[in-house]
Amino acid sequence: MDNLFSLDGKVALITGASRGLGQGMAVGLAKAGATIIGVGTKSLEETKAKIDAIGGTFYEVITDLSQPNAAIELADVAFQKEEQIDILVNNAGIIHRSETVNFSDEDWYSIINVNQHAVFQLSREVGKHMLEAGTGKIINIASMLSFQGGLNVPAYTASKHAVAGLTKALANEWSSKGINVNAIAPGYMATDNTAPLRNDENRSAYITSRIPQGRWGTPEDLAGAAIYLASEASNYVNGHILCVDGGWMSS
């Protein structure tokens, strides 16, 4: 059973790994045996320290995925560090909250570039190598807003709907070629992105009341789902969006 979930000898490329959900998944995959290439816009020293503490191997890559072709350049850098990427976790994401009538084009394109376009580019570039190898696991990070509309987050909602659609499209195209493409849809998680919601006493209380498990999620709550989708345990799972939400979608 341990071997079914083992990632020994595997290499995982994880974007947005400096903190929050990305850090939680990076540490989880490292505990399962994977070498981690962590990507962030600033130092990943904290993530590295957590992985060093468990005896794992960690590479740091600093890049801004909002910039044109940054994802393509990232793929090149990653393959300079390791010959093969076995697991790709497209986690990096940004959000901007504003009423639509005041939502600027600049904010729209910034969010779409990071949350959607970079996911496509990096999946394409890493996918080429996975297809040559005949094996690979791609895990996209979707959202509850891949299913719902949200409030005052039009670009984020559009981008996360796109992530869900892209996950299914790539699964249809690549599943017969040995590549598993799936997504995790986190529920309401205690991260920097949700700080404005958690700091709003009324909104936070309403959200918590709708979560059957009765609490906000933590980055560590995603580790098990990431290990599952990255391991042999999920070899016959493709195009699936796994909700890790404390029961939100059932409420």
C-alpha cells in the first residue's frame, strides 16, 4: 500500500510554492519522496527549510508568471535542473476583488495571464516531455469558483472556470498516452488570498456556517489529495476535479 502512494525517484515542479497551498503541497509531495522544484516570485527559503528538515531535495526558481513567455522560460530552467519532470502542479494564482464596473483591463489581464495562460503554456511545454516519456501527472489547482460565480471576482472566476475546462481538454487528449491530468478544487482556505474574507467578521461567519466540517481549510489539507493525484494510486483517474472543501459543495 505504501508503494502505491510512494513518489520516490519522482520530480515535481510546483508553481506558487513559497507559501500557502503551494508550500503545503510541496512539503507533502517531498514527504512522499519527490524531489521538488519550487517556483515563486520571491524567496522560497521557508519552503526549502521545511523540506530540508525532512531530508528532501529542493530547487528554487524565482520568476514572475505574469510576464509574457515566463512559463516557457520556466520549463527550460526546470529541465536544466532535472532531466525529467514527472509531476507538474499548476498552483500559482492571484486574485483581485472589485465590482465589475470598476474592474480595470490591467487587473483582468494580469489575473488571466497568471491563472490561465501560464497554466496552458507550462502544461504544453512540460507535457511535450511527458509525452515523449509516455508518463506524467499534471495537477491543476482549480477552485470552488470553477463551479460558482463568486462575488466581485470576475477575472478570478473566469480563470478558474478555464482551468477546469483545460483540465478536461488535456485529459481527453493525453490520457491514452500515459499522462494523467486532473485538478484539485480547494474550498475556503486560510491563505493570504482569503485574508480579506477572514477579516470580515460577518462574511467569515457566514462562510464557516456553510462548511459542514465547520472550519476553514489549511494548506496541509491539500497534501493528501496532491499525493494521491501524483502517485500510482490515481492511474485510472483522468479529467477529474477533486473538491477538497470540507463539504462545501454538498451543502
